[in-house]
Amino acid sequence: MRPIAVLLAFLVGLIGVSVAIAVDQAPQRDAAGQLAAGPAGHCAGLRAHTTCQPQQPAAATEVPPPSSLFAVTPVLPFPPSATSSSAASPTPAGLRLAAPASSSQQSVTLPPNGSDARPDGIPAGQVGALVLDDSAADLWTTWHRATLAGTDCEAPGTIALRSAELDLTTDGTFGNCAEITSDGTYRFGIFEARIWVQAGPNGTIANWPAFWLVGRNWPVDGEIDAFEGLHGFDSASFHYGAGNSSLTKRDSALKPGWNTVDVVWKPQVLAVYDNGRKFVEWDSAVITSQPMRVIFDSTTGAGGYTTGQPSTLAVDYVRIWTAA
């Protein structure tokens, strides 16, 4: 019997050691049943047929800086390359600027520059002297790069000189916008810009791009919206008075792609031309005579009130004549 007792004692001792080892290796839980943190951290999980392994910290991921230009598919070809200039105007905090870059896009024929240039579609008898002829490189160098103040613009977009056009890009998040503003103010005249407007998913104008003029004291001094993409459509407006009254025409005549937009502003007369055709004319005593700055901007959202896609408003040139 003694050998049997010894054997039984040995087996009991072996079972006790095994149970002790198993209890020591089991993950400890708190009163709520959660895995308790030990020196090696939390266990990643526990299944009956696997060993509970300590959860290791995830490896750090290096995220490269965001691209200064979004990949956009032009509706029409971009213009040929132009000699670029380095930035001269101050850069607001947070605004992203992209270095000038060459373009591989197919070139298109541009209207002549210089004193012989004439506004598109405006009768010759209404056209005076050419007082401004700014290329995209001139806009990059001499115009103010900023973001719109107020509730419509809450985050800076991207401004870039790309080939022969200046790109104003919004990244698609609510309130994101990019803007350039003329250094000088103008009182009456003919204002022309060649702009590229991006299409949204449904083929209409994406987001909220605009070519406009505004006085110092808004809205009393007035606001001229030569082109404003609102909810996919082209809108031209004149805002005036302390109550922000407006004259407005909205249509789908201006399509995404390259367009030439002209404003004829004379005493009590305001007319807008799209691609050489008169879009609207107002003859009214409410038309302002106050000096105005010229602005181009691209803001996220149709009308700025809904989140949109990343999109770009490109500006090829700006020309200003006196009105005869």
C-alpha cells in the first residue's frame, strides 16, 4: 500500500502545480469583467484555443503633408505654360501656397495681350483705354492672397500658380476657401476675366466659385457679382443698400470649362457678358458709383451652405478698360 500512497501523493502534487500555473497565466479581470492592465498592457483578446497576448502599441504612421493641388480633370484643356514669378505679397497664416509648376495639358489659342486686346462682345464704341492687363503670373505676384472674412469662410484653401493660370482650390470641407483681391480700387469701367470653372458630379458648376467686385462699406457701397456659381447655376447680381437688396439673374448659360466673363459698369448701368453674349443688363439709379476692388474666390459648398467636393476656379488673365 505504501507505494500506492506515494504514487497518489505525487499525482495530487502534480495536479496542484498545474492548476497554480494555469491560474497565474489567466488574464485578470476587474469587477466589471474587463481585462486588467498588467506590466505588459492589455491582452488583445481571449479565446479558448489561443494564448492571450499583450497588446502592443500600434506603429506610428507618418502622414505626408497634403498636396497643394488636387487632381482635377479639366472639362476643357488648360492654357499653355507661362513664365512664373515668385510670390511677393504677404501670405496669411494657414494659407497654403504651391510653387509654380509646368503643365502637360494641351494648349489652346489665347486672345492677344497688350493694348490691342478688346473685351469679348462689348461694342467698340463703349470701350476706352486698357488700364490693366494682368496675366496669371501677375495675379500671383501683385494681387493680395487672403481668405474671405466672415461666416462663409472658416478655413484657408490653396492658391497655386500652375502653368498659365492661377488656381484657387477649396478642399471640399465646409467653409474652406481661397481668394485673391486686387491691390487697387476701380470706379466704373469694363472688367474681363478668363476663368475655368470645374464641374460637379452632376455636370453643373461645383461648389461656390465667384468673380466679383465689392465696395469698402458692404452692402451700402454695393457688390457686383459678375459670375457666381450658386447651387450649380451661373448667377449675376448687384447687391445694394443697408438691407442688402439685390438685382439677380440666374441661369445655366455659363457651363463648366473655360469661359470669358465681362462686366460693363457705367453710371446707373450694369451689364454682364458671358463668352461674348450679353447675359443681363440693369439700367437703374441704384447702381453704385463707389470705388470697388476685384475679387476671385473658390469656396466649398453650393452657395457655401452645403459640403461639396474639392474643386478649383482657375484664372487665366484679368483686363480692365475705361468705359467710353
